[in-house]
Amino acid sequence: MSSKSKSTASRASPPKSSPIKTLYLVLYNLSSALAWTYVLSLVIKHMSGGDGYIGLKEFVGVQGGLETLAKRARTAFDHLGDQVKWVQTAAILEAVHSATRLVRSPLGTTVAQIASRLLIVWYICILYPQVPETPFYVSMVTAWSFAEIIRYLHYATNLLNVKVPILEWIRYTAFYVLYPVGAGSEATLIYFSAHFAREKFGPLGYFATIGLTMFWPPALAFMMSHMHVQRRKHLRRAHISSSSLATSSSAKAIAPKESTPVKSSNVAPKNINSKLVPDAIIEATARSTPARSTRSRAKAQ
């Protein structure tokens, strides 16, 4: 094989990933999915009252449902803020994976997404503790948790070459709700921090915070557009694959069995090299149609 042919073949079929690399990435994605599942369980436990009553009114039972949820949202950061902070910080490994080409994710997009979240959990929520006391902290963490559980499980199954159609559909459909809720909550928390930034850093801090807030809408639009393109590509591919499989199965089911070769009759094959004289044609016709042989011979005479 020529060198040109070899290079073409190598481009057509990229080298397989090493088992050690695949094992590491599978373990990382599964661990991350479990970590965000733990965070989601803390949110559900706190908001449902599984970690105790908040205030005497709730204990006595004279507090309304909306008031209870509002109070629980105000104390959510105290109950699960540290867990969210460290689970999100562990995502720095994704930037390392991208920078070392361990995965094919673009480095710029990965770093931007991680940095925006670290800005909130390490700067906004720590420096301005009044900000995460709003319900938007709970909605942000809930959206993060669902989105990351779905994403990490999808990555892990792909690495294992296991196709789960329902997970594929959720991965490329749930973002229509989770991304706006998550990014919208992030932007709202940053906007709420602008007032406190002015008190702490003056007008420069205020306008810098407002500038960060204005960055979120175009970033969200870019992510939504990217995911919409990915949805069309992946779900169309899955639809074509399933349709092809169904078509091939149906074709096999209705395909006729091989016909048994028909036994040849005792009639001797005609000699195509023989001279076609009128007597021979009449004689052959007479043999094939006995009822008309008398008339044929009479005409021949």
C-alpha cells in the first residue's frame, strides 16, 4: 500500500482510544454524575423539609406552603452551599482534559462555562451572602444538577458504546428548559450582587458587575444554538439508524424463501443449430399441440 493510501486510511478510521483512557473517563463521568445526584438529593431534602423544621410556625403547622418554600430557599445555601462549591470546583478537571486533548471538547467554551460557575460559588455567594438567600440560588443549583447528571451519564454510556435512546433524547431536549433556568438564575444572582459590589468597591465594582450580567444573554443564545444543532444531528442520526434497522428487519420477515428449482421435463432440448425448415417447425408444433397436428399435417401436404 502506498504512503498516500495509508494516510487516507488513517484519516478514515481514527485510532482507537486506549483502554486505560476510556476507563478513566468512564469513572470520572460516573463519579461526577453521582456527585451531582448527591447535590440534587440535598436540594430535595431541604426544600421538602427532610432536614427539620424552620421556625415555630412551620412546626405548629400554621405556615403556608409558599411561605415555607420561601424560608427554605433563604436557608438553602447554609445547608448545601459547601457541597455545591466543591462539586462544581471538581469540574476544573474538564478544562485539564480539554487542554491535554484527552477529550475533544473545545477548550475556550469549557473554560468559559466553568469560570462563570466558579465566579458565582466562590465570589458572589461568599463575598455577598445576602445574594444566595434568594430563591434563584435553589433554581440555579437544581438546573445545574439535572443538566450535569444527564450530561455525565450520556458521556459515560457513549464511552462504553452503549446506546440508550431515552437518554439520548433527554440529553438533546432537556436543555430547552434547564439552560434558560440555570443561566437565567446565574445572571439574576450576579445582577443582585451589583448593589453590594457598589458598597464594597464603589462605582467601578457596580459597573463591572452589570457588565458581567450583560454577558449572559449572548452566551446563553450561543449555547442554545449550539445544542439545537447538536440535537438535530444526533436525533436525526438515531432516527435514521432505527428506521434502517426496522426496514431491514421487515425485509427479512417478508422476503420469500428460496424457490426449489423446478425439475426439468423429459422433453429433449431443441437443437438451436438445426436448420429451420418448414417440416421441422410443423412437426415440433404438432408434438406440442397434438389436437392441431392433423390440420397442420394436412396443410403441409
